[in-house]
Amino acid sequence: MTQIAPVPAPAAARAEVKTAGHVIVDSLIAHGVKRTYVVPGESFLEVLDGLHNSEVETVVCRHEGGAAYMAEADGKMNQLPGIAMVTRGPGAANAHVGLHTAWQDSTPMVLFVGLIPFEHRDREAFQEFDIKAWFDTGAKRVMVLDHPERASEIVAEAVFAAMSGRPGPVVVGLPEDVIRREINATLHPPIPVAPGGMTVTDWKALQAALKEADKPLFVTGGNDWTQEGADTLTRWLEEHHLPAAAEWRCEGTVSFDSPSYVGPIGYGRPKPTYDLLEETDLLVFVGTVPGDVITDGFVVRQDWEKKNFLVTIDPSMRGRSGPVSYQIVAKPDVFIRDLVLMDLPVKEEWKAWTSRMRQEQEKFAALPPAEPSSGQARMDTLMANLVPTLPEDAVITLGAGEHTNWAHRYFPTRRYASMLGARNGSMGYSVPSAIAASLAVPGRRVVTIAGDGEFLMNGQELATAAQYGATPLVIVMDNQEYGTIRTHQERHYPDRISGTQLKNPDFALMAQAFGGFGVKVENDADVPAALEAALKAIDEDKTFALIHLVVEQRVKAY
């Protein structure tokens, strides 16, 4: 009997075979990821190979902390998580600071970490570490790809976990031998994220509370908004003559120019917004909760007779402090979708209350004189000359320190995510976040204000800016000290300066060495010309620019 050879299946019907590392990249593309921030390592070469000529831009960074910060800033600006990739052991340790920022700031982020081969585990192999023990308490989930055929599924699970509920960081371990194995390249679809929403009971409870209140106050915060949601809330607040304050380092959700915007609430805040929390008879937190920073260390508004409504997708309300009258489990956009349908007559008391607080904010944010003084360079002069040049969609990024208060006071944040800051107080965030913002929104003016101590923690990422064409304006406020710590020191140990003083290099020359524009300014009279030259370099030469501003010690924004 003659045997008939089997007919091969049509090419379209045969499952494509790829390595797990390449499938990971394909899965990121399927989820809409535009770029990843990496410090390469031999442990995830297969993923790097998958990135070769892919749709995902690979931004090679100079330190894992810088890469993690860039991914975290990317997650703040977009609905999708920011993506970082680092190697095992030391690389993972260096990236941990970005994870902590994402955890405390509720930022969606996925950190991929190359690992030792599966068969070498638990033998004290080169750079071996326990990824779950390291990251379990500082990430929403820690997963390890031990089965190559689950590569696409784990990407989908990681992106979902980072975005669902209260957003945050997810860590995915990639053993180098597992990601080299060939598998069926079928991709797992994205997993939908539930946004929550107001029930009829929620809606009626909030409506009743607003009608009863004479001095209500909304507080916006977090990283879970869209521009459409922010614009809709702003219009609704203005129509009803209701005020909104911004969580610390979250300014811009309600525009700086809005008659409803009454200022920031957080460390170093102006006294009028400090007093607001006690004076208001109804607080509505949207996208955030009244935590440590907002309540000045769990001190303000702790009376359980106070009325607080918390709009947060996190049922655990992690990080909240003080009274909770009612929780609405919803992400900001779906809450606002229902809020604007509310039949709510405007009260005269609201008009007077909002107008009073808006006047306080306008007074606080009024620019200082633009005319230079005859003395040493001043941040006031720089801000007075910079702010009038800024377009509507300008972005400010901040690390940590007293230098950030000039931005809190004067920078006109007019869009959602126009202020990117490390709300966990992490230093070294300013330059990496400015690079990420410049790459994410090319053409927009991106400004970062860095302290002299903070700048040297990740200033080397200016090399990354030069390599990928990022064009931020970097302002380094050099007061030769760790200023915030010095302030605390003067409060508790007056006239006993210890461990806070710095001797700095010429930061302008550093900028030039990295391939950008740099100018050092010591005299206030030179500030306007230096700023003009820096902006010209950005706009005409398409490079980053750095102004090294040498200022007096102990001069503060407020």
C-alpha cells in the first residue's frame, strides 16, 4: 500500500515560533508601549535582541536609578505603565529608588529584571539575589518567568497589575536561559482595567453633602487622570464657583489660571492653604487621599467630626489619615463623568469662599520683579524672566529640596501632568524625569529645577539627553548645601552646621562636556541674558541647556 505524505499546513495556519524574549517585546508593542529605558545586562540579551529594529524606542541610560526614574516619569504622563529594564543584583539594587517613588506616588510602572539562569538558582551564582524578598514589600506584584510559554501572559498581567486599582510598580524577573527558549508566538490580549464608578447611593450622598456645605473644597491628586477628565472637572468647578487645591507636586490638574484653583497643599505650603483644611466644612479628595504630607504629619484635620469624601479606586485607602465620611470607589474620569450630571444650584457662600481663596493664591503666585538686583544671582529674578516666556503646555519636573518651592509658587501648570515631581521626596529625579518628559512630548517646553546636591545624583543622564535629542531647560540652583536638611538642622540644632555643606564643580562646563549648552551665572544682572541664550540654544540648536545659578544660602521661595 502506498503511503501518502501529509500535506503541510498553509503558512498562515502554522503557529509562528519565537524566543520568549522576543515575545515579551511583541507583547509590549501590542499593549501600546512606545519606549523602554534600559541599562543593558547580559542577563536579558534576548530581550534586547527583540528590541532591535522594533517599534519600541530603546533609551539607553547611564545608571539604573536614572532609567527607573525615567520610566516612573513616563508612567506619570501616560495611561500606560512606564517600562524600565535592568540586570540582576547590582542593577536591580540601583533601580530600587525608582520603584519606591512609583510605590509612594501611585505611578504605573513595570521593571523587568534579568536574572541568573534557572538551573543556577540557590547556588550563590554571580549576581544572584532573591527578587521576591527584595521587592515584595515595595511593589504591587513580583513575578518570575519560570515557564517560557507564559511570556506574553506575564506581560499582560504585569501591565494590568500596574494599572488596576491604585496604580503602582510591578517587577518581572527574566531568567536568562528561560527567555532564550522558543515558544508559540501567540500573544495574550491586554486585560481590561475596571474603573469603578459612582453608584446611585454614592451620587446622592455626595449631592446632599455639597448642598449642605457652605465652604466645600476639592483636592485633586495622583497619576490616574486623563486630560479630558481634568478639563471636564475644571469647567464644572468654575460653573459652580467651587474651589480646588492640588496635592503636593500634583499641580496642573485644575489649571493654574482657573478661578477655581486655590493653590498647592503639601510641605512648605503657604499658610492660607494650610488653614483651608481646618476651615472647610467638606473636603472631597479626587484621585488621592489625605495622607502624611497633606495633613502635615497626621496633624491637620484629624477631628473625626470633620466631613471628608474620598474618591479613590483603592478600597483599602492605603496612606490615608483622619476622618472618612464616605468613600467612592472610582477612578477620577468615571467619577467626573457622573459628577457633572449632578443638579447642584450655586450658593452665594461658595462664590465668596472661592473668590477669597483665589485672591490669596493670586497674591502668592504673583511674580517678583523681573528687573535684576545689583547683587548675587537670585531664583526670583530667573523665575520672573522665565515664566512670561512659557507656552500654555509647559512642563516642570522636580526632584526634592527647597529649590522646588520656586516652581510650586510661580510655575504656571495649566495641564494635567504638567508637573512631574517625586512626592516621596527622592533626590536625583529632576534630570531623568525632564529627559523622559522631553522624549514623551517633543516640542513642548520642559523645564527642570534641580538643587546642587540633587543634580549630581543623576546629572550624568545629560549624556542620555544628548544621545536621544531631549531638550529640557535645566536650572541648577547652587547654594552650596543640602538646603532642606540645613533648614531642619537650624530648627533643631541652631548654629551647629554639620553634614550639609557642599563644594561644587562648574555645572555649566559639565553641560558643555555632555554636548549641550551651559552657562554659569553668579550676578543677578546676568540672569536675563543667560536665560535668553539658553532658550535660544534649545529652540535653534535643538539641544538641552543648563543654567548654573550660584545663589546665596538661606534664601527661600517663601
